[in-house]
Amino acid sequence: MKKIALLLFLFCIIKNADAQTSTVKKAQSSYDKAQVQLASSNYDHAVTLLQEAVKTDPTFQFAFFQLADISRRLKLYEQAKQNYNSALALGSNLEPRFYYGYAEAEIHTGDYVNALKHLKLFINTYTGNDPDFIDKAKKYAKDCEFAIVALKNPIKYEPVNMGAEINSVHRDYFPSVTADGNQLIFSRKIDDNEDFYVSSLKDKLWSSPTPLSNQINTSKYNEGAQSISADGRYLFFTGCNRPDGLGRCDIYVSHKIGKEWGEPFNLGAPINSTYWESQPAISPDGSTLYFVSNRPGGLGGYDIWKSMLKADGFWTTPENLGPNINTPYDEHTPFIHPDGKTLYFSSDGWPGMGNKDIFMSRSDEKGNWSKPENLGYPINTFNEETGLIVTPDGNYGLFSSNLKGGYGDMDIYQFKMPESKKPLPITYVKGIVTDKETNAFLEAKVHVVNLKNRKIEYSDYTSAETGDFLAVMPIGGNYAFNVSANGYIFYSENYALDTAYINNPFILSVRLDKLIIGKNMVMRNVFFDTNSYNLLPASVTELNTLKELLQDHTNLAIEIQGHTDNVGNDIINEKLSLQRAKAVYDYLIENRIAPERLNFKGYGAKNPIAPNDTEVQRKQNRRTSFVVTKI
């Protein structure tokens, strides 16, 4: 949408023409000199001259108009209201756009009842040919209607300064938190330089913040508007005016290897362009990057876009989030919660308190976003609210402000989230991968798949220095875990993460066995229907892990084994176990694994790994496994 002119009334025609001039010579002279200053955008000098004009002639209506409009342009809304009021007191036979400007000043000072009255006057009397004025006035009217109701229904909101452990005498802002809630990264501006700082939570106390990394922080450029991945290993941030930039501001990423951050690099096209890209937000599984851009193809000035990470490591062409999120106005500061479905962002397009408000939207299973919900008053006010993040447990919102009683220019605050605005419950899996014999940390690939929808929830490598990983999981799913490392038999298990794990981490110790002849491994994520040997789709992830093991170790040969419990006829059980083993064999052959490296056999109920006394035990015996026959 075309921006509404900021100085509406400097050239407006007033129905009472006498109000445009003053009979007081000195007042008219000051007014004429002010017009010269306005033509050169010297607003401070113009204001001084206009103040002289109205002081000399208190009936000089048009001088009051200009003072009001300039104050509004400079966002001095209280002064603007006073001058609009003085002008109105001198006669009400006014050009309709007067009421638009008056209403805008009233909205930005929280005077919604009067603002709505003046907006209706404007809408009912304006006969000009600029539809943008009417559209913006109607938008403001919706804001007023929303705000009047919101003020009557305030929510509990008590922002608490995070204290001297985090905040300083400098500007501290734009917080981000890892999924386990143990690391806080934020921006700090000292003089004209912005850098990242990090603090760690230990025994419920935050450590003194330290500079994040010399690889990321610079003295020459500013770093800001960052998003940390759920596992704390990837930092996406905004860098502006850099030599390798494609536009004024681009999005960069740095990868943490062990305990050290790597040198950041520009994500390049198609995410970055010659336009403005900023404020990245990475999804918990690392597969989707949300960001803000003013590139062509959007719905407003600044929109929220997303790009998906492809299997080859490149990003897809960015896609606009569409009219369920974006408006003809501006959207900023997206934050996708670790639940992967709840998006918080700021907007001045959806009905709110008149400036940028914070909203939330939730995606369904098909990725469609719900209509944004305003977080309500007094989280949102007539001031600008942006940059909210929500802690992984959903209990607290973190934001930056210069509230009274702070430590410096801007501090980081937290408040309890209203129940209705909380994200979905999550848990996270925190694990360490080691060699079973030596306990040495391993660099291993960790792959976690939701068995219900086959969505990859996590896929990354542990570091050889620490062996650890952290994966965020939505509550209520069954998850297949595969962990593989070069020279080792991969780990296979599945877990049901129910409500018992809400905000309660699932701790996992993965100890991998080296590849040796005779080693047998149960594949716990290979599934069949009851009394059937047709592989279920949920088996594909595990079968591909086995395929990759064979591809990575070209001299490896295995025997695929099928097993059943002792219920039923022994001959039928042995036949079914053989057919299931062959189904795995056939899958590998179809995926170009040489037949001479594979053998399959059905053992029926002959080799149980648990008693067959209970259903739980019998389920353990119904399994597909493989044994290493050659290396």
C-alpha cells in the first residue's frame, strides 16, 4: 500500500479561507518564514517560527494545523493533540483530513474513543480521490474498536527485569534461548557497536554474560536480530553493509563445532537478495527459516517469508507466508517456538492497539496458519511492541524495553505468558553418543522421525569433542531414533513421548558397538502388520539407515533374520519370519545392494530374547535383526 503522506495539512485547503492568514503582521511574517523552512525540511526552525506566530496571534488556526501536523510527523503525539485541539477550538468548519490527523495522534496516545469519533467524521465527509486515506482510516477504526474492548478486559501482565546478571548500563536486547532453556544469547550495543553476548543457566542462576565469539562479533560491523537453533549449534543473524552482502542487510549463519563457533557465512541467494533481509527465525528441526524482507511479491512493505532446507543443503526459493499472516502493512520479528507450530510476530496491519502489536498464529498439520490472535492489553499498548520470544516451556515471554527502573538504555524483561497464548507443550531429548568399550565421544549422525507422519524431527551430527545432541519433540508422538557412526553398528530404538515428559527432558545415553563379525542388532523400527510380511511405510527410515551402513562399508556382509513369539503354529511362524526377513532383503536389493553381501533366514520362535510370558515380552521377541557375517 502507498504510504499515507506524513504532512497532510501543510497544503490542505481549509473551508474557512480566512484561517489561512493572520491579520497580525508579525504573526503572518513568522508563518511565511516557517514555510521556507518547511520547504527545506528544517522542521525545528519551522516549529519555532510557527510557535511565534500563534503566540503573536492566538487565533491563527492554520499555524496551529501545521504545528500539529509537524509534531505528528516527529511522533510527538501529545504535542500534536494539543495543537489539533487548539485549532479545533477556533472553528469546526474544517477540511476532512484534519480529523484523520487528529485521530492518528489520539490513537498513538491511547485516546481511542475520541479517535474513533474523529475517524468516522473523516470517513463520512472525505470526498477526495485517494483511496489509501479511506483504507487506512478504516484500518485505524478497527484498531480503535479492538482497543476499546481490550482496555476493558486486561490480562495479567507483570514484566520483571531479568536483573543485573543479564542487563547492563548499555542497550541489551533481542534475546534468544536454546530449547533446554540453559543458554541465553542477546545483543548488546556499546557506543555504536552491536555484538552478541551469551549467558548460561546453572542452579537457577544466570552467569555473567560474555562476548559470544570473536569469529562472529566484529568491531567494524554490527551483528543483531539473531535466532539460535534448538540444539544451540547454529546461529542465524542479520549482518548489514558487509562486503559480501547482496543487499543492505543479509542473513548469515555460524556453526558451533565442539565448543567453538565457526566463521559465519552469507546464506546467499535465494534467501538473500538486493533487497532487505533480516530477523531470521529457525524452526526447531532446522528445516525452515523464517525471515523478514521487503522483496517484490509481498503483500505489504515488510512481510514474513520462509525457505526450506533441501536434502542437498541448499535453500528453496523463499515463499511468502500469505494473507493469513502478512497484511498490506508491515510484519516484523517472527519467532517460531520450539513446538514448531506457534508463530509469534509483530504487525501494524492486524487489528490492535494502533502501532505494532504482538500476535500469535498456529499452523495445522497441513501447514496452514490460523488467523492471528492479538496477545492483548497491556502486553500490547499504543506504543510499539516487537521482538517477543517465548521460553521452551511456554511459561514466560522475553522482550526488550526501556521501562522505568531499568539498568540502562534498554533491558531484557520476562513475564508470565497468559494460558490462552501459550505454545503447545514440548519435550526435548538430550543425549550423548559414545564408544561402548572406551566411552570416547563419537561424531555420529542422529536421525529422529515421527512414526505417525514420517516427518523428520531432527537430523544432525554430534561433535567429536562432546558427542552430545539435543532434539525438540512435540508431546504425544512415537519417535524412531537412529544413531550411526563410521565403523559402528547403528543404534535403533523407538520411544513414545507422552504427557509425562512435558517440559521434562528425555535423557538418552547411546553406546555404539563396533562392527565385528557375529555382532547381532535388533532393528526396532522395521514394522509389519499383524501376520503380514508387507513392510509398513514407517520402516523406510530404518531400512535406509541399514542401506547407508552397507554403502559406507563396502566389504560388509550381513544375514537378515526374522523372529516371532511362540504363539501359534511353529511352521507358520517360521514361514512368516522368513518372509519378513526376505522383505528386508528385497528392499536392499532394490536399492542396489549386491545380493552376494546379503543373506536372509527365518528363525520363528527358536531364538527368543525375552520370556514369552506376557504380551510385552512377546512383543520383544517379534523382531527383525541382522548379524554381521563378514567385514
